[in-house]
Amino acid sequence: MTENQLKEFQNKFREWQLSPVAFIRDIWGLIPERDNEKFVKGQHLSWQQHDILLAVERALAGDKRRISIASGHGIGKSACVSWLLLWFLICFYQAKVAATAPTSEQMYDVLWAEIKKWLDKMPDWLRVKYEWTASHIRVVENPETWFARARTARKETPEALAGIHGDYVMLLADEASGVPDEIYRTAEGALTDKNVLAILISNPTRLTGYFYDTHNSDKKNWQTLEFSSVDSSLVDWEFVSRIKEKYGEDSDEYRIRVLGKFPRADMVDDKGYVPLLVEQDIR
């Protein structure tokens, strides 16, 4: 690499550190969709994915470093979380990422598999800097101190988002509404650190708990985003129509799964959960 090429790469790398949007553009060729263009999957970021990435850029520029996203199904949140994890891990020296989800299926079969998919799509020169396993993604330069870790969120073992320290730390919770509060309470010390970037994303399934509070009583401490599947360029309209036909537009199932809104109070049990079956389903 010549001196000019090295300088050019250093400038590009500094741009990536400030902008995950620039990183995604240069690594996977995805650009934000525009109002006057037809969305093309594989070429564009949806406007909702772009808004999530811009919230991260605002956090890096001095805004709140806690971001909470409530959304309907199918808006591309797993892909967005995957991009952010791979971006953060490579762009910040000795970075550490703790990722969690309420079930092993969501953690490993969905999120971790999605990360592997995007890792495999990276240019060879960058992909070889990562080492992917079933529970960790490590940077080969310093694999013991530079990594992302996957752990299922269990209240019996509440360390899923805790126990990692460093100058650059990211905490990720997928389907965050279902993550037990014990996980968040254990991680709260890290969440107060000004260098920690925390991202929670979920269907808003509960009217109680830590995730609910980030959009309500504790909202002042978070950047909050809400996205409807109806407005997404990625969502299959058959899904929206099926939920609408089966449950009705006034149902909490439609509110949660499609509109990305929290359920009504009269539809949850005393622990704040939406029932899997209601009387109409049983009949």
C-alpha cells in the first residue's frame, strides 16, 4: 500500500467510525432508499433501518447513547442489528459487544445466524479479520479481548449483558421486551457509563418491565423510535393482511405485530404479558 493509499484508507476508516451508514455503503453496497426511487432489496436500506443507524450516529455525536426501538414484524431489525455489531466490532479498538435475546432460538437461530450471513458477504480482506463461532465473534488480532458474545437472557443467570468492560462497549438486546428485568438490573451499572452504547429493539409485547419503561417513565434517558410494519418497504403485505383478517385492526395482536405499539391495559395479565390465546380463540 502506497503512502497515498494508506492516507486514503485512514480517512475512510475515520468516516466509518463516525457513520455506520458509510460503513454499510462501502462494505455491502447498500444505500438509503429515497422517496423518488423504488426500493430494491439488496441495494437499499429501508428508511426505517436508516433511521436506526442515524440514531447511532447521533449517539456518537453526543446525543443519548441509549437507543430503544419498538417495531412491528419484518422491518429488517435483525439485519440492522447485525450490521451494527460487525461495524462496532471492527471500527473500535478492543471493542466488546454483549448481545442477548430472551430465547435460544431468537439468539442463535435468528440473530447469530443473520450476523453470519452478513459476515460471509463481506469482502475477503475484511471478513478474514473476524472469527465466527456459535457463541462468539472475535477479531483475530486480539481474540481474547476484542469480541462479541452471545448469551440467552435467563433471570437465573442474569449476566447476559454484564461482565464486559473497556473503552468501547456495546450492549444489544433483541426482542428486548421479553428479556427479564434481572438482566437489565445487573447491567445497569454499565448502562450508566458514558462510553457504553446500548441498543434495545423489540416488538412491544408487555406493559411492564424495563423495555416498556424506556418508552414511558424512563423515556427522557433514551432515544426512542417506533416503526410500523405498514410503513416498511421490506414487509410482505400478506403478513399484514393475515394478521388484520385473523385478529382485526382493533386487536392487540395487530397493534403489537404490525403497528409496533404497546398493547392496551385490558389485554394483558397481572405480569404484563399478552395472552397467547384469548376467549375468542378458544371458542
